[in-house]
Amino acid sequence: MNVSVERLRVWLLVGAGLLVLVIASFLGYAHYRAHRFLTNLPKKLGVNVRRETNGFTYSQSVQGRTIYTVHAAKAVERGDGKVTLHDVGIVLYGLKEDRADRIYGKEFEYDQKNQVIRADGEVHIDLQAPEAADANAKMDYAAGKDLHGAGAVETKDVRLIHVTTSGLVFLQKLGVAATDNEIEFASGGLTGHAVGADYNSDTGVLVLHSAVRVNGLEHDRPVVLTASRAELDRQNERAVLTQAKYVAVGGKGNSGQTAQARNVVVHLRPDGTAERVEAEGEVTLTDGLGGTVVAPRGEVTLNAQSQPASAVMQGGVKYSADEPLRQAKGEAAQGRAVFDKVGRPEHVVMTGAVHLTERVRTDASVEAWGERDLNAGQMELALSADRAGKAQLRDAKATGDARLTVMNPAAKGGGTTGSALAGDVLTAHFVRVGNADHLAEVHGDGHTSMRRVNGKGVVDTSSGDSLVAHFRPVTAGAARGSSATGKGQGADEITSATEQGHVVMTELPVKKPGDSVAPTEERVTAERAAYDGQLERTTLTGNVQVSNGTSVLWADRVVTEQQTGDVTADGSVKASFSQVGSEAEPVHVLASRAEMKHDSQVAKFYGAGSNGKPARLWQGASQVDAPVIEFEQKQKRLLAHSEGQDAAAAVHTVLVSGGSGTKTDLAKTGKRESGGKTSVVRVISRELVYSDEGRKADFTGGVQVDSADGSMRGQEAVVYLQAASGNGVKKPDGAAGGFMGGSVERVVASGHIEMQQPGRRASGDKLVYTASDGMFVLTGTPTALPKVVDDQRGTVTGTSLRFHTGDENVVVSNEGESGAGQRVRTETRVKNK
């Protein structure tokens, strides 16, 4: 998941906004000092001034330290009991005399009867000004003269705050000073104004009534702070703002960073700097590029340099971004951030139902978007700053049923590809390409799972105890948007993955056009699975089992091809194949190695070589041993042969025969009685081809057939199988014992036949054996007649020889045109007495 956390740098906006809040705090302190003096002004001026005086000056000292100085160019006591002071300058000194606050204006009026002091016209207030050098300088300074010759009050020093207002009124009985007029102030290069203010000398609370606004430069960027109302409580060291909004004006393509909330409380240190900021009510942070964070509550702690040290937003945090190349949404119950010494985010933690979604693309002209989705109980982000000081994401850790989904746009000629990772814990590492953070590696621990969808729509899922996934690196060209549809171009696509511990994998192939039945899901279990995204290949090791509903494969190592579904297995290979709709026993195979083609359903099994065990296939009592066995499940066809260095190796086949009877009465009935026992027929050949449709097995390359009725050699043989029967009822084809099921019905052998039975030998060119009556029919060629040699009765030849197992009789006949003119020859041996 590409969680572009540098977008969350809006946390920094809080730190920038605090600087402005501190300035507002100093402004409030200025009013506090000014009104405190005005409260005591009647006592200082005294009621004994009854005349007009030029150059009026009054100072108050305590233990040799000057507390304040009042200077007026003229003081006039009027007949209505009021006193008017002209060109007034008042200086209040700090306890250590290291600073001076100044209030000055053209005219002040004091109403002794109603205890009201009013400033007529404009009033100036300078707070935290440097102390004058001597007493004369103090007088000049109080009179409003600049001691440094600059001609104006210097306001670049953040310790100095200059305030201008008018219509200031102090109600001594209520201890409140107020004005309804505009107030202007300046400090540290920032200027601002408000409309209306009041100060309560009893509580020490200063309130700016409305239209609070501060302008200035911060890091050479214009900034603006506005509020509908501001309140400063110096006694409790806090400032409260209502409907506060901070804006750092952006450059080209950037509308500006903002931070705003309905209510903001700034907790101050004794020196007046901000220590902590609390915000409530639609707390909103934006980055000026389309990224926004919203929460009901937020809090920021600042260090001594007024930089954010930590921050928290809670009550349901929501994040959104809408940019030309990126669209994102996110939510969590709470978000926390920790910053470095200069206010750059280092660590971010989001907790409580974390959900982040993101759509990205490499070029604005491309319509296809890549999508990412993350769900977790908690997510931690580790960030660092690049050379330009911009925050970039290094690592992310998601815990609590973490799930990450990545969907990439369709490549040319293919469909949409995607992957999903899940686990108790997911840890991701990111790399910066261009201006974006891309996934490089993901580690999963505890109940991990992975889901992949390739361009053909094949769905692969897997689960295990742990996983490690590597993502395809994004090329520089892709980052510039050179290709959004090429494979791997700008996409966070898995290039390799390894899962370990109780691995279970499933694959659901895509239903092909024309298929009436949905494809069967394939299932795999193993101890370890390694996926190669470049080759689209998965290697499974450790007690591997692969099943698809009709077949099961076991092996030490299995390699599957994602595109084709083909499988290669090595080491202690075992397979079982079932026939759909059949109750017959499955076909079983043992081999050293196997290759399985998914689409054609062809499985090829190999033995261990000329010095090792051959591959073995069996069903019931039927069995085939060969260096190579090919099983065509769809066609129900079997091929067994030698290959390579094993070209001379033999194919061994075991089949079931119904056997022959032991009771004969050919003189009376002319046929054998039934009731013989089942026997086994063993065939050795160079090659075997079996077709279940025709229920016949073709043996070639030199054949040897062994059974209880004797043994036979020839060049080739065809064995026909009959349907198996139960309770004397013949079963229909397809349910009659399954693949290679049923007993031997007939054997046809040809080519230099040599046969041996107890006490008898036979030779010819063709032999036909019928299992139902145990009859052998031996024929030859015109030049080489068949022959039966009996140890007791001698030799019999003829065009066709018929005989039964265990029967001394041989029926000789000359059949067909080929037998015309042939003579039957019989040689009889006489026993010695």
C-alpha cells in the first residue's frame, strides 16, 4: 500500500499556527498591561491638580526602582470635574527594569465623578520595548520620541508588540476597559487587527470581540490567522480562539495550507510562549494540494522553540486527498504523531478501525487508475525528511487483522491484476520514486494470507504462518508517466513472495466459453511456498499435497505455473485420480518425478532411473510399472514406455483374469464348466498403450505374458478387458471397475509366438486366448505351421490348434483357403514299460 504520508504533513500546520497564536497572546498581554495602568491612573494623577500645567511629569518609585512614569505636555482641570491630559506618554517598567511597556496618545480624559477614563482619538501601546538608558531618555521615550533615531517603533523583534486603537474607555467601578473600535497590532513582522475589545482587571481576561486577523511572512511565505473571537487569560496562562483558521498561502499549483477549528485553547508558559494547543469542533487540516484531515478533537504539544513535539487527533479522524495523480480516503478512531526537534514528523500512529483507500496513476492523460486499500486495528508509520525537508514514508506497520489490497490497471491485451495481503501484523518498507512513495517489501506474521488475480482472471489464494512479499520496482520512466499500462510500469505489483508454516493455497480457474460446468477449485497444502512474479511460478516444498476434486498429488516439491496451471512434482511423488460419477477405486501412481498439464489433463510420471524404482500405476489388482507412465485423464488413456537411458527397460503390467475351470467333460458337453478362480496375468513389454474407451491394452516391442495357465512370448499382444461384474450381474461401462478395471476377456498375441504350459510347449505366429472358456487358438503361416509339443503325447501341427489349460486334448483343423493341401502331422510318444 502506498500510504503517501507526506500528505499528512498538515500536522506541521499546527506548529506554524501556534506561532501566530503566541503573537495573539502577547497582544492580549499588552492590553492587560495597558488597562492595569489605566485602572490606577486616577490615583496617580490625583484630584489635587486644579490648574493648567505645561510639561507635567510624574514618576513612582519603590525601593529605589522606578515603577512607572507619566508625562504630559499639558494637564487641564476643567470645571465639570474632569481632567484633560495632552500629548500623554506612560511607561511601565519591568520588575528587573529590563524592559518597558509604553502607552501614549494625543489626549486622555478622566471623569472623576463617574470614575471613567476615556482616550480621545488614537492610542498607541508598545509592549516588551527595551529600557531607556537614563532618566532623561526615559522622559523622551515616554513622550513618544524614538531613542534610536529610526523614526518609528521597530516591530521585527518578536518581543516587541505595537498596538494602535481608539475610543478606549475604562470603567473603574467595574474594573473593565473596553473599545468598540478597530484595533491594529504588529510584532515580529506580523500585523493584525480586530474589532472591539474588553479587559477585566479583576480576572485579568482580555477579549477581542470579532474579526480577529493576523498577516505576515513565515519562512518567506505569506500566512494569515483569523478568528471570530479571541480571549486571553494571563492569570491561568491560556488563550481561547473561536472559529480560528490559519492559512499559509501556497505557491504555483498550491492553494495553501490551512488549519482550522471551531474552538481553540492555547496553554501558555510563564514566558508567554505556547506550550500546548487544544482544538475542538471540525478540526480541519489541509495541505493545499487536495489533502485534508478532519477530526472532532485535536491537540498539539510544542517544544521551547515553538515547534510541534507531538500531536493527537481523536473522535473519528477522516483523511481525504483529491489530486490529478492521486485520490485517497482514510479513517481511524485516533491519530498520533511525534516530531523531531525542527518540527518534522517522525512517527505516526493511527488506531481504531483504520481504513485507507487510494487511487493512483502515473500520468493525468491516462484513464486507468491503480487502487490500494488497507484495513487494520492499528497502523504505525515511520518517516524521514528528504534533502528538501519534505517528509517521506520509510516503514509502515499494521496490526490487528491487517488487510492490504492492491489492484493494478489492465495491461495491454490483459485484464486487471491485483493482490491482497493479510495477517495479524503486516510490516511494509517503502522507496521514494519521483515524488511518490511506493511499496518495496511487505512482511506478514500470524495467520497470514495472500490473494492474487492475474490478467486472465485466475484467482490464487494462500494462507500460512508468515509471508514476505517483494514488489516490482517502479522505473523512472513510469514515475514520469511514460507508461501506465505496461507491466510493472508505475504499479505496486508483487514480483516475489514466500509463505511458510501450514501453507494452504487455492486456485479458481476462469470458466472457459462453452463450458457448461464451472471450473473446480484446486487446493494445495505445504510447509513453504515461494512465488516468482516474473515467471508467474510457485514452488512448494515440505509435505506438498495438490488436489482439484478429481485428483490428488503428493510430493516433496511441486512447481506450478500460474498462467497454464501446469505442475511439476519431484521426490516421493504419489497421485490418485478419480472418475467423475464412478464408484470405482481411484487410479494410484507412485513415481520419482511427475509432470501434469492442466488444460489437456495429461500426467507424465517418471521412475528413479535405470538403477532406481520405476513409476508405478495401479487400480485395484491391475498394475503397471514402467520408467515412464503417461496418464491421459480426459481421454482415459494410458501410455507406458522407456525413455532416454532407460530405453531397454521393460514395462511390467499386472491384469486380473477370470481364470479357467478345473472340471471338463468335452466329450459330453463340448465346453468347459464355469466356476474357476480369479488369477493374475503379468505382461512384460517395451511399450503399453491402454484405452479405457475400447477397454484394450496394446503391448509392443517384445512381449512376455505370464499367468496361471502358462507363459507366452511374442512380438506384440492386445489384451481385451471385460466389464467387472457383481453378484453375477454385469455392470454398465464406465462403472465396471473403473480405469483398467474388469478381468481379462481375451488376449491376442502375434509375432513368433512361443508358449509354455506345464508338460507342454507351443509355437506359432498368432495366439488368441479367451478367458471365459480358457481356450487357446494357435495359428501360424503357410511356411511355419503352429506346433504343440506335449511331453507325454508328442508333437501336433496343423493350420489351427485349439487347446485348453490343463487339458491334454488338442483340436487340429485346416480352416480356410490357406489350409488347403496342408497335412496334419501328429507324432506320438510311447511310454517305456
